[in-house]
Amino acid sequence: MDLNQSIQYIKGVGPARVQQLNKLGIYTLNDAITFFPRTYEDRGAYKKIGELVNGETVTFKGMVTSRVSETRIRKGMSIYKLIVRDETGSIILTWFNQPYIKNTFVVGKEYSFYGKVLGGLGRLEVQNPIFEAYGENKNTGKIIPIYPLTHGITQNVIRGIIENAIKLVDNTLEETLPIKIREKYNLCEVNYATYNIHFPKVLHDFEISRYRIAFEELFMLQMGLFQLKAKANKDYKGISFNKKVNIEELTGTFPYSLTNAQNRVWNEIAHDMESENSMNRLVQGDVGSGKTVVAMMAMYKAVKNGYQAAMMAPTAILARQHYNNISKTLEEFGVRCALFTSELTKKQKEILIEKLKNNEIDIAIGTHALLEENIEFNNLGLVITDEQHRFGVRQRGVLSSKGNMVDTLVMTATPIPRTLAIILYGDLDISIIDELPPGRKKIDTYAVKKDMETRVNSFIKKEIDAGRQVYIVCPLVEESETTDLKSVTEQYEYYKEIFKEYNVAILHGKMKNKDKAEIMEKYKNNQIDVLISTTVIEVGVDVPNATLMVIENAERFGLAQLHQLRGRVGRGEHKSYCILKYSGNSEVIKERMQIMQQSNDGFVISEKDLELRGPGDFFGTVQHGVPEFKVANLYTDIRIMKKAQEAVKELLDIDPLLEKDENSKIREKIDNLFNKKLEI
Ligand code: ADP
Ligand code: MG
């Protein structure tokens, strides 16, 4: 059976239908049978009429005892009513303006109905019920799949087409999962699963079918990622930075000693760098856990081994800050650093490009500007990307390709639960800095509503009068048409008035880089008391004297992002605070604000965020290049994922390269999956 054949060969699909189905992303027979329901309606469990209660949506059976009555309420508006009964009671069925109803029912015959029950004691009614002769079992009497639709296609039509598609396939789907795995993990057969995920007779059929299909998706993804990783480790001999470098010479100049976690992660990195395989490592650590310092140590080691290093950050502000810190520390050791951003003049840029090519620059720090084609290195050996979740998979690759088999280090402050990290960053080894430097104080966080505004404003004044500085963060740059969110500029006008006697400034993404840098510099030097800003300050900036952050419309942000923002305060010796101003009364919003007040642990927060919002939202899976699942859900199917992972490991122990015949189908599947993925 050719699963790639066009849907036009499915019974009931003519040229017009082909176009409609294409709109739903259905082109081939395979697309049709894997076009899974969005949800299901259980119309299988019949209730007696006497048991029906107001508000429930149910299936029931009733005998027609008299003819349909018609009432004209006004011109062009008629109501049709029918009374049916069983041995426990009777119920009224109502239709509006549907004259055909009059001649549809036969007195004395039984019908099945499905719909929402309205009304109270004795006067129950269902409007516009779905119905059919009892026993027909097409639209009632079973579990009905509900599909995503497009204009011109009804549930009945799509259901019919999918049923015909499955008939056409006629149980010829080939099994992809080896029998041993299916037996051990209780996975039903593929044809059975495909039929029953669409048309389950009872809930159990659906459950075991869904389990199998979700398992297979998670199995294939993880198998693919393992293969990628194995390939990366095996095929590519990388650089061995094996010249001994006395790292204490560098760390000895730090005004503090490294935390245990920093030391552990450093050892992992140093080991990777010395090994002749290329390093592909993700360093995760909460804001302020000291990732940058470790990255600097890695660059130092690379340079002392005779290579160049590059470090890419997502914003110009952050790139500049890294540049300032790193050059200040490393220039004492004769390491030459340069900053590449789009603010450079043409002339400045030409000079830097020339120096970089001639190996007169050891470390290039910058934004996306580093990716430009004319930026060439002499001997690039190490690539670091900071705040990786801001960059696509491909951008990381572009920078790496400016060297030859370079080592790569990816840093992120987005704390990703380990289970998910394995999927999102499956091709990377993971190091976690799970300890903050000593002496960091908890940032006291309060969630407040609009009516507290005056008190919040006096608190802001109190902090400034004590010599501190304040951030006020707004979610949007421009006025949105649909909401009453104040834009950052409006907020700026408002606060300028409120804090007349203080220095108030504004910072947002649409400003010129030069102006942004200037404002940040002033803020750093305490020439600005209150900075009204968008999330451009989210990543990395370090102003120890800032002790209060007020976040407007906090309900608009993800928890991980709030946590990241909040990390901008509490970086110095002073007690720090975060005030979340929110609106809305939903339970989810309240719960989320609660979590922010209670926890200062990025990992706990991200787990909760995931629970409340789901992973798609959280990570932007497309950007990460993770294939979309049709059935599996990265958060709710964690248990299935662990099982699938176990199965992958067992299989790879026996057949690491998937060379055995019985595993050829797996090979085929992941090749397809990952060819697609790599195009992203
Ligand atoms: P991250 O990049 O993880 O957010 P940074 O590397 O920017 O964190 O470090 C945050 C601040 O903590 C910096 O001011 C840095 O100098 C300081 N720091 C880093 N490591 C330590 C440590 N072990 N002890 C004390 N302070 C540290
Ligand atoms: Mg950082």
C-alpha cells in the first residue's frame, strides 16, 4: 500500500474535497489516517429520560408518541416541537425554522438523541438535538471523534473520509516497533491503534491506542536525538585543547572563590575541551549563578591554546556588558577582545574584521552581527552562545561554521526541567550550575492589584530616597488595539509626572542601539533613578544598586520570564524587592502570582509554569526545531516519555547503529523525521 498516494484515491474525495482537505494539511493517504481527532464526544452511554438533569450533554433513547407540532411565533420564525418518552419520563425536543423536521419522525418508532438538556423539574427540553433511528449507531450510540475543520467540511464529511481512508489501507500498515518492545511495554498493534484512535468503541480502546501512538512518537524522537548525538561524538574529531593552562592564574584574580557548582561544571567543560571529540555542551543555571565567569574561563583556555573564541549574546546591551567584564579581566593576561554590534561604523567594522582575520583579536564578543558573512576568523576554536533560547538552532550552526569542528558551549538561564531538556537539547550534553554564590538574599516579591498603585509609588520613592534605583517593566512597546495595556511611552509620561523630582528615563527595543547603550551607562552610574523599560533589560544586565523592580501587567508574562526579569535586582549588598502588578481574577493568574511570591528557585518556577501553560508556549518549540507531535504532549506524557526512553536505551544496547533488519523501519522513520527537522 502506497501511503504517499494522493487523497483523491479515497472514496468520496473529489477535486473540490481535495482542495478543502489540503487546507487542513491533508495531502496523502498517510496524512488522512494520521489526521487525529481534536477531541471526542462520548455519545455511547445512554441515560434514561427520568435521570436527565439540567445542563448535561447526553445521549438518550425515546419513543415518538405524537406528531411534530409547529408554532409560528412571527413571520419567518417557526418552532417545531416533538415529545418523546421512555418508561421513566418524557422530554421535549425543539428545532427552530427547520420545516423538514415535521415529516422526519414516525410515531411509535424509537430514536436516539444527543444534546444539551435544559430546564428544570418536569419540563426538560433539548434544542436542536443530534438524532437518528435507534440502532443506526452513526451519530450516536458510540464515541464520536471530533476533528479540526475548515470551511465547507463538516464533522460528518471528514469522519466519512477518514473511515474510507482506513478502509483503503485495509490493515496493511507495517509495524514499526519490534515485537519485543511491544510486548514489554504493552503496546497494541499499529493497525488496531490507527483505527481505534479514530473510532474507539469504548474508552479503553482509545486509551491503549493513544498510548501506543504517543509512545511511538516519543520513542522515535528520542531515538533520533540519540543517533544525532552518537554521530556527533563518533564521526567528528574535534579540537583537543590539550596544552596545559593554569586556570588558577585567572581565577586567582577574581574577588571571590568559585562555588562548588561552578567548579564541577568547569571540570566538565575542561574535560570536553581537552578530549579530541568536539564539545557540545549546554550550561544551565539560574540568573546570577555565575555562568559568564565559567564561559570566560573556557575562552581563556581556548586562547591560551592558540585558538580564537567567539561569544554571541542576544542583545547589544548584554553583548556590551559581557565585553566590558571579560576584556577588563582578560586583557591583563594579554588576551585581545573586540565587540561586534550593529552600532559599529563601517570604518570601525572594517578594521575589526581585518584584525580578526589576521589573528590580532583573540575573542570576538557580539550580537547577531557576528553571523555576517564577511566576518571571518583566523583560527576559531570555541563558540559560546549566551541565552540560547533566543537563538534558533540554525544561528548557532552559522557561527560554528566559521571555524573547523569547533567546540560549542550554550548557556541558558531558562531553567528547563531535566526531562524536557533531554528532548529540547537532545544533541547536547548538559551541565547545571545549581547553586548561587553565597550571600545572595531572597528577593521579596509581592503581587498587587491596581488599587495599590499609590502605595507602590510611595515605596518607589522610599527606595530612591535611600539612594537605590528602580526598574519599572512594561510588557509592550506599542499600544495594542484590543487591550487597555498602557504602552511603555504612556507609562513613561505617567511616571515622569509622578516622580517629577527624580530622574526618570525610558528604554525600549525600538530605540537606536547607541541611545540604549547610553541610557544603560547612565543607569549604571546612578544618574537615573527610575528606568521605565520593556523586557530589553531581561537578560543579563548587572546594576547592583538597583533594588526594586515593578512589573506592570505581570499576568502577561510567563513565570520563567518574570523570574528572569526579577533576577535584575538583588545583585548587590542591599535588600531587594519585586512588585508584580497584575489584573484579572482567574484562578490560573492567582496561582501563578502565588508561585512567584513563594519561590525563588528557577527550576521550581519553570516546572510550575510548564504545568500551568504547557510546553509549546513556554519554549516556542518551533524555534527549537523540535518536531511537532500529533498525539504526544511533552508535559502530560512525561511518564510515557520515560518509558520510551528506557526502550530506546535497551534497543541501542543491542543494536547501537540500528543495523539489524528488525530495526530497519525505525531507521527509516527517524531519517524522515530528522530530515524534516533539520530544514527548520
Ligand atoms: P549569570 O550569567 O549566570 O547570570 P554572572 O556570571 O553574570 O551570572 O554572575 C553574576 C554576578 O555574580 C556577577 O557580578 C559575578 O561577578 C558574580 N559571581 C559569579 N560567580 C561568583 C561567585 N562564585 N561568588 C561570588 N560572586 C560571583
Ligand atoms: Mg548571564
